[in-house]
Amino acid sequence: MTKPQPKDASELKGKTGLRRLINATRYSAQGFKAAWKTEDAFRQESVLAVILIPVAVLLPVSLVYKLLLIGSVILVLIVEVLNSAIEAVVDRFGGEIHPLSGKAKDLGSAAVLLALTLAIITWGSILADAFL
């Protein structure tokens, strides 16, 4: 037997304690699943993270450097998920071309580019410091 669907989003609010934690975890898992299934960039960046995070752990650098390397990679994933969320909300309201829709999508894309740039600079700087 399936659980009845809520009539609107307000029925999902107001949970507390363990129920809230369970719901939040389920919603997060649904978000990761949706990002993996529908977002090419998220899949590519996730594969890169699976490679780079172990590399960061194994590099002969300080703990602070390891955290910076790993944090910069995770930041890219965070910003990509937020960008995908912005795009989904904009797309929900229709496919017509509107300047504000384009602006929202462009700003999300710019945020991803900034996060990628930060990751590249972080990795380049730490690797140069460690090996040059």
C-alpha cells in the first residue's frame, strides 16, 4: 500500500525531531538522485570528485592543504546543485524566453564558473607549493 501524497507543500512542513531528520535525509537523497540522473555537469564533476578527493588525501601535504583541496572540489558540487535548482525553478514557469529567466540561468552558470576557477587555483597553488 502506498502512502497518500500531500495535497500541497504545507503538509510537508512542521515536522520536528527524528521525523524531520529522516525526511530531510530522504529529500537530500532524492536531490542527489535527480542531479545524477538529469545533470551531465553534475555527473562529470562527481566523477572528478571521486578521483580528486582520494588524491588529495594521499598527497604529501599538510592537513590544512588537504582540507582546502577537498573543500574546493565539494564547493563545485554544491554550486552545481544550486545552479541546477535555479534552472529547474526557471524551467517550471515555462519555456518562453524572458530576460529575467536568462539572467537567473546566467548567474547560476557564472557561480559554477567561479567555483571551478577557485578549485583550479587552489589545486594549482597547492601542487606548485608542494612539488616546485
